[in-house]
Amino acid sequence: MLCLDVSSNVEHQYFTVKAANISELKHSTSTVLDWVEQGETVQFTRRNKEVAILSPPQAEKPRKTICRDYEKDLQKIFGDRIMPTTGTEIVSYGRGER
């Protein structure tokens, strides 16, 4: 359930939590997993004390991939000038390979 408090523009979410004890989990694991699969959160108790909470996984946000256009950057920096030495040649010279 999703509620919007209009007076303060604050969003509140109310979740229903199902409760089960450990013996119910042992005997009805598939039922409990069905609840979780349907979006329910299940609280497990042993001797009336909470021992675990099982909830569905959060939806993953898509990752934003940033790809730079290095050719465009080089074009901005150097324009149409042709470099007399390539980067590979400069690195090779620095390493003493040539």
C-alpha cells in the first residue's frame, strides 16, 4: 500500500508482514516462499521472539554506462593537426625500447 500525505508532500509506505514460526517454515517451506515471491515480507519467530525476517529482493536499478568519445576529444584538442610522433612511439622511447 502506498500513501501520499498531501499536506507535507511526504510519501509513506505501509507493508503487511506475515508471521510464521519455525515449525511452519519446516513443514510449509514452499508456501512461505510463495508468499515472499508474491512480495510479502515474512517474520519468523521462535518461542514468540523474532529470529528472522525474509523479504523479496529489491529491484535492481539499471546501471548507467558512460562511454567517452576519445576521438572527438582529440579532435577538439588538436583539430586537423597531424602529430609527428604517435603515442606508441613516445611510450616506447620512454621505456628505452627504441
